[in-house]
Amino acid sequence: MTSAPRTVPAVDVVIVNWNAGHHLGDCLRSVVRADRSELRVARIVVVDNASTDGSASGLAAADIPLDVVRNDRNHGFAVACNQGAARGDSDLVLFLNPDTELYPDSLAVVARVLRRPPRDRIGIFGGLMVDDHGNPQISCSRFPSLRVYLGKMTGLDRVAPALFPPHHLRPRELTGSRPVDQVIGAFFLVRRRVFAELHGFDERYFLYLEDVDFAWRARRAGWLSYYVEQVRVHHTGQVSSSQLGAWRHYLMLRSRTTYAFRHWAGPRAWALMALTLSVEPAARLAAATVRGRWTELGPTLAVYRTFLRWFRQGAGGVRTAGSCDTDHAFTV
């Protein structure tokens, strides 16, 4: 009597691109070269957010169906991720940054974890990000709290991390595969049923924290995020976002505020706003002055002026949408 052949699960890979240069092609080639015997890549969807560097031209993925979506303008990361996910129907969706490269065994290792009994209702999987030399990089994060943000604004997360824990878990804090608050979005493997249940990424986030928001909503729905130490992924990091200059911080301020008013009790969200408009800009201006970086003063002020204008104009509805989540478990 012969046993029935084991069904190999399938995954759709979604890559959102914005001026990632040669990294996008390198990422695609790494997916093609990866061992897919235990996790079949049904399709790769590249969503290009109006790149101007030609990075989305002439793409190929050998024996994997490749779908390239070209947006006429930059719709933001969350919107593009949702666009890409909608082009497939596999049971799993892997959101992969264009500046990442899989190791040959990355997919096979995570497939073995997927076969374990789902005793912990794991809905999101992540891996170990490494640099060019294989050294561990930021792979997981804590859910943000007012204390986390205050520490980051003032530098107290480096001076007194026990009192003001940093947002990202340091590599030495990750000593094995385990559930975490959130795995970073550079390698973000989601069960499609979870993605559908949560209606995808919240499109109010243009860039930053959409993965944190998704992980928090998943946790509220009973799904855990799981860090798999043996899944290695090379991550260059900030290839696209570094092109934004000072405005990268403006987008972070918007996302941070959106997150706070979506998921924190009102007084805590307003406390973050007060710190954002007082302590943080003062600390940034003082640091730039001490270091003699005079050219940073003007852009820093411009970022906070633009942010305040965005907030006064209604902040995309975030001050009303979801702000009733007063049972938030975060502590100050």
C-alpha cells in the first residue's frame, strides 16, 4: 500500500517597487533560485508605484508566472500590497521588499514550520534579516507604546532601555524561533484567510507601520506573529525610502499618528501629539545644532509644519476612525 503524495502548499509573492534599481531584479532571481520543492511559488506579482529609474522594465522570473502592475502614480505601500495580493489566490501570500534576497533554503524552512500543528494560531511568519556578511539585522518589533516613542524621541531608549524599550527588538534579544509582537514587513508571510479576514493592509498608511497595524489587528483577532530564526533573508534596507530625504520622517509622523488614533485610548494618542510637536522637534533641532548640521534645520522645521497642516486638515480621518479602542493593552 502506497501513501498518497503530500500536497505542496502554494504561495503568491508580492513585491512593491519604487525606484529600487538593480535590487528588484536580484530579488526576483533569488526567488527563482530558491528551493521550491516544499513551498510552491504560484506567481510573483510586482506592483510598481510609478518608478522613474527603469527598475520595473525587462523583468523576468524564469519558470514562475510573473505579473507586473504599473501604477501611474505612487499610491503608497499599503495600497500596492493590497493590489498585489488581489492578483492571486494561493493559501499563502509573501510580501517581500525589493531590496531583499532569499537564501536557497528560505522557502523550504518556512514550509516545514507551516506543517506543524497550528496550536498557537499562527497567522504571520517572518525570518531573520541579515546583512551582506550574514550578520543579524532588525527582524522583529514590539508593538508601539507612548513609552517606546518617548524613548526614541529623546534617546532614552539607548541610555535606559530597561525603562524605555526600543521599538525594534535587538538581534541579541532573539534567541530562537518564537511568537513576537510583529515581524518586519521586508519578509511578511501571511495566511490568505487571515489577510481576507482583516481586509488587507489599512490603506490610510502611505508608508511605515502598515505591517505593525496589521499585526496588531491580527493579534486582536486571535492570530499570532511568529519569528522563524532559521529562515534567513538578506536585506539591504532603506533602498527606496532613503531617496525621500527629510520627508521620510514626515511620512513616519503621519503613520505614527494614524496608528495612535486608530488603536490607543484618546488621552494617550493626544499625549503623543503633544510630544510630537514639542519634545521631538526640539530634540532634533538641538542634535543638529550640536553636530553642526546647519542644513538640517530648515528641512526639519518644514517637516513639522507640513505634518501639523496635515493634522489640522483632519489627518485623513484617523482622529475618528478606530479611536474608540479604549481597551488597548499597551502601557505607558
